[in-house]
Amino acid sequence: MPEDNRKEYWNTNLRYLLILLSIWFLVSYVFGILMADTLDRIRIGGFGLGFWFAQQGSIYVFVVLIFVYVRLMNALDKKFDVHEE
């Protein structure tokens, strides 16, 4: 792969990582810890939304983000012709 393509591939990969990790940080730290008391005013199944984010929501979001990252990277690999068959 030419040097320009390597830089573009790596920069795109880093951008994906930054966006996805920012989402995970927002959900797990901000929603689950910093805003937990505020979000607890909203109830889901008898539990506060802040509690839900702290206990389950961040895990669910993390698993979804893994699948999103896999799809993004597979598309990126195909775009730069470095995919596996």
C-alpha cells in the first residue's frame, strides 16, 4: 500500500476510534456517574435511568460499539483493498 494510503487508512481508523470511544465515555462516565442523579428522575422498569446506565446501559452500548467498529473497519479494509477473504 502506498504511503499516502497508509496515512489515510490510519487517520480514518483513529477517527473511528476517537468517535466510538467518545460515545462510550459519554454513556459510561457522564451518564452513568456524573449525571446519574439527574437521570434517576426518569424511571425504566422501576429503576432510575442513571442506575440503568451505570449497571447495564454502558455494557450494552459497549457491545454495540464493538459491532459498529467491526463493520466500519471491514468497509475501510475493503476500500483500501487490505481485507481478508
